[in-house]
Amino acid sequence: MRDLLVVAGKELREIVGAGGGRRGLFREIMFVGIFGLFFPLTQAEAWRAGGVPATFALMIPLFLVGPHVADSFAGERERGTLETLLATRLPDRSIYFGKIFAVCGYAWVVTLLILLASLLALNLTGGGRSAAGARVWFTYPSFVWVAWGLGSIASGLLIAAIGTFISLRSKTVRGAHQAMMIPMFVLILGGTIGIPALFRQLPPATRTAVLSQLEAMDAVVVVLWGVGALLLFDVVLLALGARLFRRDRLISD
Amino acid sequence: MTTAIRTEGLTRMFHGVTALDQLDIEVPTGSIFGFLGPNGAGKTTTIRLLLGLLEPSSGGATVLGRDVRKDAQGIRESVGVLLENDGLYERLTAYQNLDFFARVARLSSGERSSRIQSLLEEIGLWERRDDPVADFSRGMKQKLALARAFLHRPALLFLDEPTAGLDTPTAVGLRRELVSLAREEGVTVFLTTHNLLEAERVCDRVAVIRQGRLLAEGPPEAIRSGGRRSLEVTASGVGPALVERLMLTGEVTGAHVEPDGRLILDLAEDAKTAPLVRALVESGAEVSEARIRGESLEENFLALLGDDGTPERSEGAVRREDRE
């Protein structure tokens, strides 16, 4: 675990561009500004309902993790640091999971900042109303917090697992980034357009039955089921990735 | 004398191509061992095998008494490396780079900071510790990478072409740092290079490799003097009687005159050339030029490699065939 944290710490420093200027932080500020302030202020009602922030909690990690994970191994190989890293005493799994831990942790924190910024924006521009109509501090429904707390990790791990497969096999960062576009588009478009479109293809009776079933359930439970399924898939992908991560293969490739 | 590295029939093939062929070497503990060869000779492959980054196709090796197949992690724990690329993280500062590798090596917090400071001071980069490595010159990066290799006080250091691509003053400086640090810290150094001057100046022993095959091994002076050494004399008034007289001195093993008139004297081992030139002058020959051929390691290195890839005879050095 200690080795994993050492690798993760180095990765995080690289991600936020420590010592290398403010470019890294600028990107995070942009993300918080667009997703945490601009959208909530322009679509306040949709955000208050909770569906939009919950969806964003699942989607934003894809944007944040994707580019960094593509860079994780392909970048080290291109910059000539991979072999030196592999020549250390670090176990394979610490390197592999350390990199994933760092990008997912980073995405989780930035997603939280976005959520908190959006809450602040919504409260500054209207806040909530008590039953008596008095102005009170507005907060999101529980399922949004579950989506942020677990869902963002699950979606981050999903793209990280896919990204490491790609990064391990890419000779260049550019190649890894290009290859990463495919799963990112599939996940983003699949989640926002594909699943609703498929749902609309179901017979009306089935659709009604599913919707009524979902409405009868607690939203938190629905989110937990979805996140649980995603996490299970993540575990399978990560286990497979860890098995494929071999020093000799990385060197001889 | 203990052995830091021992390889026995170490072989590695890539897709049917033999990159390293039955390598047998021994590196004594505390020595600076030069591994010489042209590009693509198998030097980097050897380092990768010794670090356990690649599996041998056949044969084996021990590094610091550990088997490369069974205890690769143990090997990597006890060695320092400076590979073909400096391996530094350009977005991190010099201090952050060393701090990361010190944490990897599990140095305690106090030891980390004092060790990093002493090494950065030693290589003259302490004042630049908070600068990103991306802003450093190539020479500074190589020095920092060298410091990183020494960070956890390894018993053995692998250096793969550490001065490649550096200008001469920087290369000389780095070489000086390397020797000083290695002697100071009592480290065994396995150095690959195709810079023969570097090998000659720095190494206690050298091995010459080509196309994965070991051609010769021994102290640099053995390889240097192992080739035919001759004295090339441009002079007039040299007759057969004089040549015969020179042969009787015991310093000359053979002589012939080139078509252009130059006299070539094949020298015996440890032959002194000054008395021979003096004898020529005293015998009435008018010597306009006298030059020793085949004395540098470079010339013998080239002779060893041969134009057709066939190793030529190098009597002073221990050859693999001789040991078999």
C-alpha cells in the first residue's frame, strides 16, 4: 500500500503540473467554472431536481481521467521514464494501481469541487424554500451524493481500466489519446443517448412497467444498483489489466 | 575477491534473432567494469537481463548473489541505474524527482532530506533544486540522474552510456563525478559505453561485445597491449644489417619494409621504443618520423571487432573461447 501511495503521489504531482507552471490548475479551474458555475446558473431548475448533477457526477470523471490515463504509460514510455521506473524495486501492482488510484482520486476531488461550486451557485442565486416559504440553504437529494461519492469513482475506474489497456500498448501519447477517444465517446454517447434510445425501443407496456418499477424504488437504491453493477465490471477489467501488466512485455514491446 | 555479477551462458533472443549469445562474464566487487561495443551489440539487453526486466532465453546470471530469474525484485532493490534515457520527470523539480525515488527506496524522512541535499550539493544543483527538470541542460539532467542512481547507496550501479550525447567538457565533468562518487561510496559500477577513451580512463576491467558475442575481457591495458604493437619508422639509411641488429635486442619480434619505404618493427610485449629509435639514429639512420601503432584501446577494439564481424586475436585479454 505504501508503494502504491508513493506512485500515486508522484502521479498527482505530475497531473497538477507541480513545478511545471499553472497549466494543470488552470484546467481544473476551467472545469469547475463551466460545470460548477456556468451550467447550474443557466439551468438552475434542472440542477435543483438532482438528475443533472447526478449525471454529471458520472460523466465528468470520464473527461478528467481519460486524458491522464492515456498519458500514464504511453507518456512515460515516450518521455523515457518508463524503463527507469520499472527498474526500481516497486512491485508491478503498485505501479499499475498507483497510477489508477491517482487519476481516479484526482477526478473524484475535482468532481466534488464542481458539485460544491454548483451548490454555492444555486444558493447564491435563490437557495431553497422551506415549507413555510422562507429561504433556506439548498442541498441536493441523497441520490446525487451517492452518485458523486460512489458513481464518480465507478465511472473513473471504468475509463481508467480501459485507458491503461490502451496506454500500455501505445507507443506515443498522441496515439493513446486518439485511441482513448473511442471508448470515451462510446461511454458518453452511450450513457446520454444510447441507453435512452434503446429504452424507447422497448414495447410501451414494458417501458411503463419499468418506469413504474423505478418510480416505486428509492432513487438512492436505483443509483446504488447501477453503481454496484459498474463497480463489478470495473473489478473484472482491473484484475485483467493487472494480470496483463508485465515488466518484460513492456520492455520488449 | 568477491563477484558482484556473474553470467553463465546468458542468452536472449527476440523473435528468432539472438541479441545476446552465451555471455560469460564476472564483475569483481568494487570495480568499475566497462562493457564495450558498437550500437546494437547487446549492451542494453545485458543490463535489462541483469535487472530482471527481461527473462533470459537460456543461461543465467547472478547479481549481488541473487538469481535474475528468482529474485529480480531483490536485485532492483540493491542496485542503482542510469539507463539510456535519464528517466527524470520533467514536470517535477530536481528535489521532487529525488524525493520520489528516495521514497521508492524507502529512505526514512530524515535520511531522505539529508541525502538529497548532500547529493545535490555534490553535483552543484542544490541552488536549482526547486526548478523543474524541463529547464535543465542535458548535462545537468545527466548529473541529476547520476545522483538519483546513487541515492539509496546501492551496492552496484548500472550505467548505460551515461555520457552519450554530452559535449566534451560536460562528459569529462560527469565522468569525474562518477569516479569520485563510485570510489567515495565503494560502489561496483557496470558501465556500458562505446566511448573507448571513457572506458580506458575510468574502468578497472572491460569486456568487448559485438552482435551479442563476447570478444574479449580483461583490464583495459591487457586489451590495449593485447593487439600487435609496432613501431613505424620513416627513415633513410636503414639496411638489413641494422634491422638484424635491432632484432637481437629482444625488443623486436619481426620487421619488414613497406613498399613506400617505411620500416615496420613488430614490438615484443613491454618493449621500450626509445632505445630502438636511439639505436637507429646511432647507427647512422636519418629518422624523420617514428610512430607507435596499435597502442590505443580504440585500435585494438577495432581490430577485435574486425571488418567482417569475425573477432581477431587479442592475446592479452581473456577471450571466451580461451576459457572454454
